[in-house]
Amino acid sequence: MEDEIIVALDWTPNTNHNGFYMAQMAGLYSSAGLKVTLRSADAGDGTTPARQVAQKMAHFAVAPSESAISFATTESDKPRLVAVAALLQGSASAICTLKSSGIDRPAKLAGKRYASYNGRFEDPIVSRMVSNDGGDGAAVQFHGLTAHGYQEGDTMGAGSVVASYLEKGRSDSTWIFPAWEGVLAERAGQHLHCFALEDYNIPYGYSPVLLAHPEDLAGPRAEKVKAFLAATAEGYKLAAARPSDAAKALVDCGHPSLQDAEFVEASSACIAQQFLTPDGQWGLMEPKRWGDFVDFLCTSGIVRGRAGEAIPREAIEVESLFTNRLLP
């Protein structure tokens, strides 16, 4: 009998997730005795992937590293979710604007609209980027996507906030993965400015990562996690080596945002080089990258409690936020 595993995806199925779909297509999960369900973010009630894991609605969540930090600094009765793998290496996301907007640097976002996914640390990070570029970060006009965008038909149908907001004049900027939304926009004739956080003195963490419930990381449950990660690692290695096959595996899942197979193949080729470390490993996370990001969030006063109080750096144990020990 196969063990069932539910993975809550952070967005519509996209090329960041290629390794999961490649593992499914290649039979790697079934060979490991696992039945894996990949749940698109628009398939539920708007509950975030991380909260699905916290509430035991899913076994794994695809989420930014901020989610692990957020659960580590919230109410004591909430589980401390742990990152068990990084899906991508390097800097894979950016803040973007349409080139036609004339907003060609973060400083010019002062007074302009930003379409936010409503992440706990998201808006302050964007404000800091604007300030670091010499603009007034406090003047950015933040407005949230309804239910993180998960319940918006236009957004989920395209798999892109660029398509549903920027191209339609509903906002001026947002946070994207250029290998997905950027490629889609270019093919639609909408050219983007993309601002990498690292270029503006923000040592951003891993995104996305795979989060797990702490109760699943010890004893017999940990063996199932190891089996899943081992199969997934092989899936990502295949996706890195065979991006066209990975694109087909993704398209075959049938999500409405994947109807343009040529776009998916172009995106797959673009992201393939970011799946593995230089020595060919998948999932590995460096302690320094986690530490630098937490240092930045704390020294910038971004990590705050529910009452608005600043949480001191010494209150956050970086080593408890992630682990590499379950990776193959």
C-alpha cells in the first residue's frame, strides 16, 4: 500500500515545480511506495500552503523562507515549521514593473502601487528596497491581492499577477519569478524591468523552500520524508538535464495556465540551471544565507510580534528554521 503525501503548491503549477512533476512522470514516487498529490494554490479555500501544513491539511508546503521565520516568531501554540529543502538555488525572484510605466528603478516606486501577496514581511522588504535605492519606501501604495490571489480567476488562469494586474492597469508593480511571469510577459509583448533584491542590499533567503511539520521530522515519519525527498531530488535532477521533458510533464497536469506549451518549454529551459547546486545537489541550504537574511530582517525592524513589538535577533535560532539532514 502506498503512503499518501500531499504537497501544497505556492501558486499554480509552474516550472519551479518541474521536479515534482518529473518525479511523477518517471514513476519515482510510486517506486518509493509513495502516492503524491500536488495541490495547486487555487484548489482550496485560500488557506496558504504553510498554514495547510500547520493545520495538517498537507504534508509539505512550497513557500518562501519567510514562512519558516514567521512561524518561528508567532504565537507559542503554533507549530514551528521547518524548511527541509530549497527548490531553487541563487536569486530566482524579483520585484517587477512594466517598462512602459517608466518605473525603471525601485526608488521610483514611491507613490506607486504595489500588488502584494499579503506576506507578513513582504511589504516592509519592498519598502526597504525602495529606501535603499534612495526613494521614500513609506510612500509605496501597497494593496493586497484577494486571498493572496488564489481565488482570482484571471490571476490563476494566467498563473501571473503581471497578466492580471500590471498589464490591465490595476497595479504598477509586484513580486515575480522572472523565469515564469517574466517569460510569459515577454511572449505577450509586455517587457519588464526586474529588480533583484540582492542588487539593493537585501540578502534575500531561499525561495521557494519545502516546509514540513516538526512532528514529521523524527521517528518513523522521518523515513517517509526522506523517501519523498530522495525521489524529488531525482526528479529535479532529471528536470535540470531534460527541461523539454519536464515541461511536458508539467503541461500534462492540465492546469488552465499551462495551455501554451511553447511558453512552458521556454520557461522550463530558463529555470533549469537553478535547480541544482554547482556540484549537482538538489535541496541543499547554506546556514550563512539563512543567517544573513534573518540578520537583515531583525536589524531592519521587520520581524515584529502580533502587537507590533520588535523581536530581537537573539530570539530567533537560525539553525531551527531549516535542516539538510533529511536530504539524500
